[in-house]
Amino acid sequence: MIPDEGLLNYVLDQSRGCRHITLIDPGKQSAEIATRRAIAAIEAGSKMIFVGGSTDTPDEVVHQTCKSIQEALELQIFAASQDPNSYEEMWKIPVVLFPGGAHALSPAADGITFMMLMNSQIRKFLVGEQLRGAPYLQKFGVEALPTGYLVFSPGGKVGEVGQAELIEANQQELVHSYAITAKMFGFKILYLEAGSGASKQVEPKCIEAANQVEDLCLIVGGGIRTGEQAAKAANAGANWIVTGTLTEDAANMDEIRQRINEIVEGIQSSSS
């Protein structure tokens, strides 16, 4: 659901402070469960839903998940419009593709993190998958969010599949150079990734190094499981914080709400 101010403006708006993204992997759950988890996440304070992650999920599965979440959001907006005590704007939350490749696209998404894996050693993730996917995205009318993507140690599956030269915690100068390069390429967003389910988060000093470059929106993900960790990333300069595993291994919807609410409170405490 595209917010009234437009998708890119919504993503880049720093006046709202640091915000939270819930990553839904359509390869790890049915569309119905994914939708229930997305709604629970929004109720707990998430301000964007990413759909993607796995490298081998076919586009029909991705599309079914995006479509199901969008339909649920439309129902929530309609219900809120009928209730004077409800806040309709709460449900105008974008559903954005976070693809493992050109195979994982959907016309039901509001946008896509159109990414270059900047520290990949192979052409495929620098420009190859993008070449394959761009004509379809143009046909679908899915808005591209120009994004530089950096994978940090430990890197996880994305570092392995993307054949990334992993960035270590003490390489702040390298991170700063990557951020300058991202800006010069015209990227609006720089995504700092430690890997799904990572044992440690992106080093805050690395976030600070990227944050020294003006006019870049910083998304930070991987290894963030607590409000305290989220606060560290937000204090260092993250504009968005992504969690995914947090949602996947929760026992029920109440636990999802509780976990995400803790992350959101941690983020908000950092800017209070």
C-alpha cells in the first residue's frame, strides 16, 4: 500500500526518526501465515514490509504472498474508515520486494530494493540479475528504490551465495568509501547487512562511518534480536532497522507483537 507522499519520499523521510521493517520470507511460510505475521508486525509498530530473502523461491510464491498481504491491508484500511476511533493511516504500509534474484518478482508489490551487491566478486550480483529483472519491473510498474547493498561479516547465506568480500568490524574507512561510491552512483539507499540470523550485528562504528555521507538513507539488518541492539544501530545512524528471523521463529502472533514492540521501543528510546 503506497503511502500518500509516494514510496521513495516515505522511505527517505528522516523526520520520523528511525523506523522498523519486518522481512517476510515467502519460501519459509504459506501466504496465509505470512500475511498474519505481517499484520501482527504492523500492529506492533513496523512501518514497512519486505518480501523476499531466499535465493530459490519461485515468483509465483512471492507473488501470492505480496497479493495476500496487500489484500489484508486493503481490508484493514476499509475497516478503519468505518470506525471513527480507528487510524486509517496506520495501515498505509508499503510492501516492498527484497529479492534473492530476478526470479522473485511480483506485480503486486509497491516497490523493490533494486540493489547492487557492491562487495560481490561476481558480475551476476553487480548487474546480471538486475538486467534480467528490469524489463519485468518496468512492465509491472513496480517502483525501483535505488539501493547499494553491503554484506558484513559473518555474512550468512547471502554472503556465501553473493560471493561477497565480507567487510569486517574494523574496516570503517572502507565502509565510508563504499558509502561515497554509492552516493556517486546515484543510490538513495545503502543497506548494511550482517546476514540473516547472524551471530552479531553490523558494528555501530561502521554505521557511523556510512552516516558521515550526507543524503544516504541507511537500512541496517542482520543479527538484531533485542531492543538494546536496535537502539545501538539507531544511535549510530540507521534510518531503518530490519528484522526477519525474529518473526519466523516466534511461537504465535502474540510473541511476534511482543518481540517487534521491544525492537520498536528500543529504536524510539534512541531518539528520545
